[in-house]
Amino acid sequence: MRQGPVAQDGDRQGEPFSVAMVFGISGIDPLEWDACAAGKGPFLRHAYLSAVEDSGLAGPDNGWRPAHMIVRDELGLTVGAAPLYLRDRSTDEFWPDQAWIDGFQASGGRYFPKLVMEVPYTPVTGARILLREGAPSGVADALTGAMRSLAHNHGLSSIHVSFPDEEDRARFEKAGWLTRHTVDYEWRNAGYGDFTEFTAALSSRRRSVMLWERRKIIESGVRIRDVPGGRVGEADVAVFLDLLADLHSRRGRRQALTMDFVLRLCAAFGDAVTLTFAESGGVAIGALLTMEGDDCLYVRSWGAREGAQLVHFEICYYRTVERAIARGLSRVDSGRGGPHKLARGFLPKLSHACHWFLYTNMRRAVAEGLELDNAKVLAAYAQEQARSPFRQQAGG
């Protein structure tokens, strides 16, 4: 195992911990990592991070240098871990920081490299401090202390934690880190027996629009085909990536996913991965990659030709809800943003990022901006909550 310097924050508090930095997930035993990531979603598993890193997706060419941390007890057992990357750019991230970069560098500072705690290319809320079941108290503090020590020792401008769950967010806020909010959407299963029962819970207006949209897809003759991950081949991935690139180019974004990554993902997770294709006249016009795990169906990557809006609604929302109900899953995570999701039965939720800065003046400047930005987000969140697509108790 290739390891970096060992930070002894835990030892200074009287805890018999050692914290090591490992420059790649391949340098960590899968069983040890997964013992800490168990029950925390498929994207934190060793196999997923391996697919991201070994394919080069999260590699030096794309500005990602793995710097994962693990905590061992006095017997050498791994009791905690954290997915960490040193970044020399901010491309392919979901929390814009260009204003911070410009401000810091204008004052003569060096913003990069920065340290990020996240799962690359994966805007899914989850644990970021991974604790083995029964881990002794102090492990989380040892990890966060080691992160700060790394930043101090190497002059890193900042540390950024993307999409932490509520427990980790509370940890960072208690330690004085800054929090930023955004509004995302998820579908929640209220024990529906089938899709019809779900639509019956909607307001009459929303139900009518939804049924009209689904009917238009049927009348158009669009054929929808699911390919389980265990049967996905290179030809399927090539079509999927072509559609993904088409959509991204129209939106002025970079399409980062590769054939190697998707094939590794399917090989590692099998039928927990699904590629869904929409075809018109035998030609694919839309494709969606989903993953299932820990009682949730995750909508991950969508690609389509221009003009496939109703196909988008059908595949990304209505059919994922049908699948979740049929499989008894508790929710569908729809990915980043999208107020249009509310009308399709997906409810708003707050997602977060937490930030630590090496220099006090930079922290102060960012804090002032975040206070205003967060107030706007929270106001928008309240408005979205008030616009529920579901029937009110008095009738809909």
C-alpha cells in the first residue's frame, strides 16, 4: 500500500489512531474500505471508486489526484476512511467556485491545488466520513484534523466537501466550516401499490398533464428498451455516449464519461446498473443510465437528441418511479436540480457543500457572499415546498 505522511491528530487527543493518506483506491483493501462504506450507497463502494479512477475518469489528465485517508486503530484495523482528491482545476464539479478563484488569485493568492472530499462526477448526497460499525469515538475528528493538517502543511487554499449527509454537515458546521445550499429533487414512495395509485395522490391538474404526456409517447410509437448492466455491450455504450455528447454539446458542457468507465461500472455492479434506450423508427433518440442500491434508484446520466423532452420525462421520471414502486424501493434520486421535476411528483430537498479556508480573510469574504446566496436558496426552497403537486387533505 502506497501511503503518504501519517497525521497524528487522534494521538494528540489520547486516541490510539493513525491516519494515513493513500494515493489511489487500488492501494486500499476493498474489504477494509467497504467495511467503512457499508450501507452508505453504491457510489462510496470500493468498486465504484475503482471504476472512476482506473478508467482515468478521476485521474491526473482530468485534474484529479486521489489522496484518500484511512484511520487505523492500535491493532491496525481500518475504522474510518474518507474519499479525497487534490484538484488543480474545478472542471467537472457541481459547486461553482470561479468567483472564489478569481478573488483569491487577484489578491495574489494561489487557489490550486485544493482538497475535495467527494465522489467524482457523482452529485449524490451521502456520508463523506466513512466509519466502520462500532468505530470508537474520535475517528471522525481524527480524519477532519488530518485534512486540516494536510492543508496547513502544504499550503492548500481550501477544503471542499460536496453533498455530505446531514450528520456530516453538522460535524463540519460545528467545527466552523461554511455551508452552501442548493435545491434538488427526489421521489418518495408512500407505499404505493402501483403507478396508478401514485398518480391518484396527485392534484387533478398534475395527474392530467402526466397522463397526457405518457399517452403522447405511446401514440408517437417510441419504443423503450432496458438493457441490464450484465448484458451491456460496447455497442450499447457507444450509442449512450453519443446521445450524452449530443445533449452536452447543445448545453455547452463537457461530456466526461468514457466507454472504459461505463463498461467497468457494469462489470462491477451487474444488473444494479441499467441502460434504458428510447428508439424511434429503430434509431435511438434518448438514453439513461441508472443505478440501484440501498433502497434507492439513482437517475445518473441522460443523453438525447434535440426535441426529446417528453421522452425525457417518460424515461427519467415516470418509468423510474414505476420501477421503484415495482421493486419496493423507498425513493428515486433524480440528480442535480430541475424545478420541472416538481410537476412530476418529485419533491424538493436541500443539498449542501461545506467549505474550509486556510486564510481568515478569504473565509470572511466567502462567508459574506454565502449569507446572501443561501438566503435566496432557502427562500426558493420554501416556495417549492408550497407548490406541492400532491392533493391537499381537503381535496385536490
